[in-house]
Amino acid sequence: MNGAVVKIGQIGLGAWGRNLLRNFHNLPGCEVKSACDLEPETLERVAPSYPNIQFSSEEGKVLQDPEIGAVVIATPPDSHYRFAREALLSGKDVFVEKPFVLDIKEGEELIRLAEEGGRILMVGHIMEYHPASLRLKEYLDKGELGRIYYLYASRVNLGKVRDIENALWSFAPHDLSLMMFLLDKAPLSVSATGACYLQPGVEDVVFVSLTFEDQIMAHIHVSWLDPHKSRRLTIVGSRKMVVFDDAASSEKIWLYDKGVESQLDYNTYGEYLSLRTGDIIIPKLESVEPLKTECQHFLDCVRERKKPRSDGLDGLRVLRVLDAAQESLKRGGVPVKLSVKS
């Protein structure tokens, strides 16, 4: 299939679904044959821009078309499992938006079906394809920051309020997938606290605390009820520190040559701590839309039959942390341990 045109179908044309459609439609070697959405108004708004795509309100037009080899799912999270399962059973490769699914057993079943059928299963963890994230990964893999002490992330804004999933499930997958991608490990335990201010039973703001091996700590703050927009990750190491500000129009990474060092005082023959302040480096990053890179990666995996960076196991790893955080949230912040396989 190397070099062949990948024919795909898409289910879900909401705000993010339209971004996916635009990218797949514009990528060379990809043909979006059909797309569907349950809302007639959405179809009326999207269809005129893509005269060569067959639009429908029936997902069967996508799932049952023998010419379509891959399906993109951008529907509400509670329908991800059903559509992904039907697509895999129909012998199609699947790209499903985050969160992967809402139940761990469902995620495990989808991974099994993909493996048994020799299908590609990829989860939309877009932060793993961001040029800034890849640069951060280089820093950590090369030991540029030294020993990692802790990370903290903020993903807040005064924006669209969901009524199905809470802020944890809506926003935290981005930062959880990024942190585990950078550290190449899952947390040992998680605790979460939050509150429902606008709707009963749906947390608008959530604070998540994570502990990893090697005494690494992490913290995530997510909310759609905040006066400003923030998409920021800070990583503190023993040698250097780095800030990734995704809300910045440019200069998204600031690498600080700062730290605290232990030195010997020869007058007292004792040790003392001293602050070290060096240069600030703002690296030039590739100017490319992360979603375009992610979509291209899916197409490459379909053509070459290779494992995606954010495959089903990656989606399941994030899902397990979300599930544990939700349990902690219900129990008032009690830490929940994660299994070794997480």
C-alpha cells in the first residue's frame, strides 16, 4: 500500500471534526470519500466547501463502504467505542479523537480487535505531534535539564462549557499524554479535586496531582471557568528549567539555564547551596500545524502498516490515569494508585 491513495471516511463534523476534515482533505495522497454528522445544520454548513465529498447523516454510509480503508472518529466521547468497534470489525483502520473511550474494558477490547484484525488504531493525542513537544522530548532524552524534579501544567480559559464530560476528561488528556510522552513513563498514583459551579455533576475546574517514580511530581490545572487563556507547561530539572507556552503566538519555548548547586565552603569545610543563573535560550521551532503533522502520521502508518506514536496502548495509558483521577475526584481527593501496567 506504500504510496497508494488512502481513502478515508469521517464521522463527526463538529468544531474539531471540521479541523480534521480540512487537514485530511488537503493532504496529498488522501481522499476523503464521505463524511457524516447527525446534525443537519452542521452538514449544511460544511458540505458546500467540499463538493467532492459525499455527506450524510448516516454513519453506515462510512462504515459499510468497502472502498473506505480508514475511518476518522470525531464524535462526543461516549460514542467513540461504538463507532471505533464497528469500524474495526468492518476491517478499517481507525483514528479516534481523545479521550480514547470512557471505559478501560472498552479500550482494551478495541486494542484486541485492532491487533487481531491487523488494523491501525490511533488516538488523537495532538500534543505528542507539536513541534515544541518534540523539542522538549529532545531536551529530556539528552539530559539537557538534568534530573527532572517536577512538572506543572495549566490549561484554562473562559470558553465552551461541556455538559457531557467534565473539565478533567475534556482538557486533561492533552497534558497527561504530553507528560507521559516526555517522561516515557506512567504515574504511580494520582489525586484530584474539583468543583461543579455551573452545572450539577459536571466539574468546571479540576486540580490533578501525579507522582512518578524517581520522586518526580506533576500537577495539572484544568478549567473552562477562568478569566484568561493559558496553555503552559513548566519543567524543572536539576540543571535547567523550561517553559512551553502554547498560547504564545511565537517564542513558545524558553529554556532557562538556572538551578541550585551544592558547593564546598573551604573556610568551614561545610556545604552550602548557591543559585546559578545563566542564559535564556528561545529556540526556533518548525512552523507547522500540529494537527497536520498528526493527520499525516496517521496516513503514513496506514500506508506503511506501522505502529502510531499515539496508538491504542497510549490511549489506554491516558485513560487509566483519567479513570483513577475521576475516582479520586469522587472520593474528595484521596490518592489512587495505578497498576504497574499503566
